[in-house]
Amino acid sequence: MRTLAIIYASVIFFAFLFAGCNPANEISELQVKKLDYPSASAIEYYDGKLYIMGDDAVNLLILDTSLNILDSITVVDYPAKRIPKDIKPDFEAATLIADGLLLFGSGSLSPYRNLGWMCNLSELENEGYETNLELLYS
């Protein structure tokens, strides 16, 4: 009986596999875009825009859905484009809270990586603010 179940499951699997190989479902064009931005580790979508943050970047990158750069917001005050490994906030996650974006440091190296950063996406002239996430990581 178990062998029969495996055969049925295999037939169903291959039927879906071959149905998915229909040439009409092919991707017509693949476009690759290279952005001049440190490695991205957090991304959120809000109101037709992508918000990307790198774990060692100084600014939050704002893109349209075609990956064109629209704007950026300074998150960390540092003179270079990349923050050195030993002091970077290591932003690894982002989440939306109503109209706000909250970035989370990894919590792996106190005090540098216990940092959070919050901004209101509907009012970007308000640049955002840092918050200490020490209690979250302890």
C-alpha cells in the first residue's frame, strides 16, 4: 500500500513539473541592475517603494519597484559609505509598524549592534531617530 502511495505521489509531482515547463510560462527578459550600495540585509515594501538597508551602510536606500534609486535617508552619521566591521550597527532586519519603518541591529556586539532606528515613511522630511534595543537583546 505504501508503494502505491509513493507511485501516485510521484505521478502527481511529475505532472505538475511538466505542466510548469510550458514555454508560455517562460520569463521573456531578465534584467540585472547593479546598485552602488553596500550589501543589503533588510528590505521592506511600503506605498509602492522599496526600502533597503545594509548592515554596514550609512543610509537607507529608497527604490521604485523597477529598482531605480529615488532617494536615501542618512541613518548613521559616519564619513564613509561603509561603516567598519568593529563599529557597524549591523542592521539585519526591518519591519513596518503602521506608517513607520523600524530597523533592528543584530544585537551581536554591545553597544554598537543594540541599535534600532525608526522613521515615519509618510513624513520623510522627519529623518528618523535612533533607539536603544538593549532590553530586547538581554
